[in-house]
Amino acid sequence: MVDATTVRAVNDMTARWARDAVGERGTVLTAAGVWPLLALLAGPAAGQARKELAEALGTDAEHAVRAGCDLLAALDAADGVDAALGLWTQRLLALRPEWLGSLPLDLHGELTGDASADQETLNAWARRHTDGLIEHMPVEVTPDTLLVLASALLVHTTWAYPFRERPLRVDEGPWAGRELTGLSLYGVAPEQFRVYRTPAGPLTAFDVAGDNGLDVQLLLGPEDMPGGEVLRHGLAALGGGYVSVSGAELAEGAGPGLTVTSEPSWDGAPRVDLLTARFTVDTEHDLLERAGLFGLETAMDDSRGHFPGISETPLAVSSAKQAVTATFGPLGFRAAAVTAMSLGLGSVPQTPPYEARLVSARYDRPFGFLAVHRASGLALVAGWVTDPDVWDGSLGGPGMW
């Protein structure tokens, strides 16, 4: 089980990152892949670098390595999540045994100095630990690279209730005139929908339940709410920060993308129908472009060393990047990330006896998503969808996941 303090810290980093990084284009990110690496560096860091890393992590540096290791172990033990940690160093770089011995390594490999060969070795590790979804290690190995520390994260779930694919024609908004690959669910439990009352306006959230303890939450805000704010408020709602109304209690106009009507019913129970779009989002992030957010500003200064707890050799962060992909399809959800840092229905009677509330939701303009570990509330992946899959006239196929 992921420690509750760590969950809050990782979700806070996700919210800050999303607010800063999400713009007009779609993106996907995972602070759950970055946070443990930063934690493993914070412990052996010194001076201002240690202070900045601890502040970015939201934890004290003294216990950061243990917290990072515990998070990696908890992620790898969770159903639907595979996590790995890799370390590669040049042969002549002597590591502190205390730091090396504390790491839950999948692999400790050698950097030979042959940049091309070393790069392919790291690429192969990335492919192996992401089921081929990430083909290349995001950092570039050079002859001057002394150390590479990398995490791999694979998140996958199959929907408890699969979607049906259908064309989704959009008449207005940013996607007007487009015919998309729509995904529909009919008659789902109203409790899967909630509308949160945020300071910036109502936020519609739908939980798509996976079969292994993972859910994907679809988030739709008011049309003028920026994507980063949608995700930030979604994460705050995930932590219990806002009052909400469930789908069973919604009235007309209660939330973005929602319409409330009535229909003939056999039991009078409210029903929810959902229509969204299939998507794949791929992004590569240069973490050093937001060095302050990740506590890496001082650690980038190569005029001196910052990690005496790793090695007597002075070390500075020379590169920090994340490659991530996420696919939402009719059968399930898959996402993978590699983060690396280098230092250098039948028949029925004719007339139903009741009227029941019908809540219909359409996600037919840019929306956010969170892949969430259900038991802990840890946001594993966060993203913003601006370019969903177009309708190709066929059902299923390569993008069915």
C-alpha cells in the first residue's frame, strides 16, 4: 500500500506540473515516475541542492531515499502496475556502497564509453519494461555521461464494462466538423458520475472502472477553464477537497457536458449514458525546462558537485527527461513512461410503468484524465486530450486499447 503522505506529495507534484505544462496541445505526464528518482537523489545530495529537492518532493531529505524505494516497491506490487529502476555507471565511477545498497534496482549496468552501444542498451531496457510502448530512453548518452538513473512505469487495466465504438460527429466547439471514434457506455451506475464544486466552476468527473484496482477518471470543466486547471482541480477533488453531487442527484445544467431528461423505465432507477472519444497521447518532457518545479535548479550547476552521498566524484544533473504515452480504448487503458536522469440487452413489455432520470454526458471537446490507483488515490498518470482518434469507418483494430 502506498503511504498516504507520499500519495499527497506525488499528487501535489502532479497538480503543479499539470498546471504549468498543459497548454493548447494535448499532453500526458506522470509524477509517479519522477518523484522516486528525485527522492533517490535528495538523500545523497548536499547543500542547496538537497534543500531544493526536499522542497519539491514535499518530504525531508533524510528519509527521501527510503520513501522513494517504498513508492517503487508499492507501485510494482499494485495490480495493473509494473515499475522498474535501472542504474548505469561508468566503470571508473566509485559509488558509495550505502547509497547503492539502498536502491531496489532491476539492473545496475555499465556505461562503456561507446555512446552508440550504451544508448542502445538503455533503449532496450526501456522497451523491455514498457512492453515496447516506449522505444527509446529519453536521455541521450554521451562519452561524458558518468551515471544514468531511470525509472520505468507501465499502467494497464481492462474495463469492467467495455465501451462500444461508434462515430462521434461534433457540431460545435474546438472539435466542430470532425468525425471522431466515439466510445459509448449505456446504463452505467449513476455513482460513477460526480460534479464537483470548485472555486473556478463545476467540474464533471466520470470514473471508468478497471478490473484490477485501477480507474481512469475523465474530467470536463467549463469551456473557459484551462486544461492545467481542470487537472489541478481534479486532483484536489480526488483528495476530498471539494463538495460534490452524485449522478443520481444531478439536475439539468449541473455540470459541463451533462444533460438531464427523463425516460420510460421499468424500475424508476436513474440511468447515466456516457459518450467520449478514443485517444492516444504521446509526450516527451524536458524536466530541466521546469527545474524549479522539480527542485533541480542548483543540482544543474556543473561548476561543482552536489551529490557527495553518491560518490566522491563531483556530480551534477546534466539531463532529466520523461517519455510517456497513454491510450484509452473500448477495452481498456494502457500507459507507459520512462523517466531518466543523467548526472554528466431481450424482449420486454410494451409500456414501462415508470419515468426515470436520464443523465447523458458528452466529452466532445478537450478534456482531462487521471489514471488512479483506487485503494490509495494515487494519480499514476495525468493528461489532457486535444486530438482524439478520428473515425476510420471500422470497429476495433490497432487502436482498440
